[in-house]
Amino acid sequence: MGPTLRIIPSLLLSNGRLVKGSNFNNHKDVGNPVTTSKAFEAQGADEILIVDLEHYKNPNLKKISNTLNELSKNLMTSITFGGGINTFQKAQECFRSGADKIYISAALFENLEFVSDIAKVFGNQSIVCGINIIKKNNEYFLFEDQKKKIDNWFDKINNLPIGEVKVNFVNLEGSKQGLDIEFSEKLVKFFDHPLIVEGGIGNLNHIKQIANTKVSGIALGTMLNFTEQNIIKIKQFLTNEEILVRN
């Protein structure tokens, strides 16, 4: 048996509402962040990952504080929060407002140093670094900067004082076609940190396939919002398949 697998709802926030799309586009309203998060908690979510899309464009610490305060008041489940966190001060405000971890992705292209500052105060375990990957003509690129060499970027992320790495397969997001199993296996072996993957999962067999790569967690968006599956069914299926999950 491999490590205990975490099931993590992946939620996108826009103008106070949850949205979900495909390939980082065509977002549709899927509900209220608090009521939806409470429902996932009741089903047995191991963590809640929530990213504020608007904050990337228009940083608003007061708005973030209000959102996190409301979520943390209503949830016992660990909250990972992301969206435009590019300074120590923004990270600090997220923790003060109820986040257990922060998710940093695009900001890493501008500055890697502030990650160490956050880790010194809040600990490595409080930081999840995101990598968005896109596949074109059987080659892999970084979604935000396709001129950067992907191997060099992996090395830089791997050497940061962080708790986890999360990889999103952008070209598969929302497709329900299944994750990139072969590349996920390579990533699990490469990174010294626990790995969370997202993008393309559409059914229970897809989850079984990716669980067998020994990833630490699976982030789910489309499957939880647009199929008949829920976390209770997913965990029962995995238990029946002798894959360890948290109770």
C-alpha cells in the first residue's frame, strides 16, 4: 500500500462566487463559497483549496480577509488560500484571517525570495507552490511562460523551503479525459516534496489510476461540480480498491 491519499476540493472564487471552467477559461457559476465548502466538509474533504481569481488582477486585502474570516468561522477543515499572494505581507494577512496554508503560483515568476521569508515565520508546511503545465505537440511547457525551460523551473521549485507542490495540467482541466499518468509518475519521483495533482479527472477509475502513482493528494473541481460523484463515494471506492484514504 502507498501513502494515505488526500481528496481536496479545488475551488475558484470570482466576485464572491465560486466558478469552474475548462483550460482556465469559460467559467460558470457553481455556488456560494461558504455553503459549498461546508457541504464538502460534511462529505469528508481532507482540505479545501480556494483561489481568488480576481485578486490576481485587483489585489484587495480587505476582501480576502472577509472571505477567509467567513470560511474559517464555518469550517473545521484545513483551508489553503491563493490568488495574487506575492509578498510576505499578503501571506501574513491570509494566515491572520484564517488560512492554514497559502498557495503561490504566478508570483514565483517575479520573485522566489519571499517564499523563504514566509517559511521562516510560518513554517515550510504552510506553503503550497503551484505549477501550471500545458502540453503541446507532446512537449510540456509552463503555462505562464512557455519560453522557460521546464526542467530548470522544477529544480528551482524543488529547492524552495515549501511543504508541497501542486501541478495543474491546464490542457486537461475540465475535460474529464483523465490525468496525465505517465508524467505524474515522473513528477512524483522528481520532487522531494509531496505532490498534489489536478486536471482531467472525470470518473472513479481516473482517480484509481492517479492514486497508484503515489501522489499525496488529488485536487478535484469539475468532477465534484459537474458529475454525480461526491467525496463519500470517492473514498468508499478507494477503500474498496485497498487505497488508503483519510477517514
